[in-house]
Amino acid sequence: MHGFFTKKESQSTVKIQKGKMPSCIACGLYKGGCSTPKMEPTGKFKKGILNIFDYPIPLEDEKGSLFAGVMGQRMKREFKDNGFDIMEDCLNTTAVKCMPMDGNPIPFQIESCR
């Protein structure tokens, strides 16, 4: 299966931060107070559709579900309205697996989840 991006387009441009290589332990979000650290992808991927969201919002983190919030429910409806079941047909994940406690994640945190 061919992807949408070339190898060059998908290579990381993140620089090492303070001598740390990007990794879950170096990032540290998993121990920063989130309820659902390292949130697992969901869905059965039957139609090969991959959805990558940015990061879990507080309600999703609290409930342990990517679709707990208003936008998640809207995504489910939009997919259903177009003939897809987001949990059966897709694999759903986030670029950052843990909820950032200080707002948006930084590139180092995104790269750490890669």
C-alpha cells in the first residue's frame, strides 16, 4: 500500500532537546497528571481509513475515549452520514498520546509519540 507522503515529507525535522532523544520517557507527559496516559488507538480498520487527531482533550482523557467530546461525537455523525462507521471502518489515534497539561503540545512531544 502506498501512502500520501514521500519518505522525505514524512521525516522528522525535530532537533534533539537538551541532549534528549525523542521518547515517551523524555517527553514525560505520561506522568504529568493525565487520567489516560498513552491512549491506545481505537477502531477495527476494516476499510483502511486512518484518522490522526492532534491530542486527547480533557474530557477524552477523563473518559479514556477519543470520541467523548462534542467534536468527537460530531466526527462520528459525519462519518455515519457518509456511510462509514468510525469504529468499524477506521483506525483512530492521536499525534500525541497523552493530554498535554499546558495547552498545545510542542514539536518534541509530537515527535516523541511518533
